[in-house]
Amino acid sequence: MPSNPVDEARQSVISAAADIAVACLNGQRGERHEAEYQRLRAALDAYAEAIRQEERSRYEGLLAAADESDQSVVIGEDLRRLSWREVAERARAEALRANAYLSVLSDLSRCEHGRHLGDICSSCGGPSIGNAILPAGMVIGHDISGRPITVPATAQFASADEWRTPSAPAEKEG
């Protein structure tokens, strides 16, 4: 039995995913199938929010403990003394920026109608084709060493290593 909001939300995701699996095995299509996917999306959103709330509570607890601590200063990268609160706030801001980038990356697998690759999309006429503009394997740029930056398969979007393809440095035109 789930004991906290994160566990309850996780159970909702598992239940919704199981219902989709049963619907697929029973050959159900159309509105019922799409309703199950919408339920799964809602469960995933609730799960993400529960995790964010838990993280926020943990963060606020750490700040409260830091405020009561005698160890109140450290040296920051800009060579000035920072309170533990300032250190925690900087770390939190950096984590929020990183999450924003991950959100953008996860949206790159969506079709023009907003559905992720493989999700039911009535405008695509069945499963979403994903992002037709940036297909997996497409080179979208190069890093400072001249190595290509390549769109990975959707499942590897969150891995920075998968965006870099090992190869010889690009030749310079002279």
C-alpha cells in the first residue's frame, strides 16, 4: 500500500500502463485506446509533480537546517564568502536550468501535433511519426573539437554522450 504521494503517483502510472497493455492485447483501438494513453500521460504528469514537491520539501528542509548551522560560510567560485543558503540556492538554480534543457530535449521527439513518437495521433493517422524534421542520425552541428553532434534515438535523448558521435575532427577549409 503506497505511503506517500510519490508512491501513490507511481502506482497510478503502473496501473495506467497495465491498462494500456491489456487494451493492446485485447485489440482495442480508437477512443478507448486513446483515453488510456491520456490517463497514462496524466498519471506521468502527477508523478513528476509529486517528485518535484518532494524535492522542494527536501530542499526547504536543507535550507532550514543550514540556517541553524554554525558552519555558515564557504568560499564560492568567485572567491567570496557564501552562506550555505546561497550555495544551496545556486545549486537549485543550476538544477532548474538543467531540467529546462532536458524538457526541451524531450520535446524534440514530438510530431508537429505535439505527440511523442509512437503515441496515438489522429492527425498523423495512427501512431505519431515523431519529429520528422530531426530524425535520429541527423548531424545538427559540431562541438569545439569538430566532432559531430547527432540526433540520437528518442530513448537516448537524456544522455549527453548519445548526442556526440565519435569521429575524426572535421577538416578545416583553407
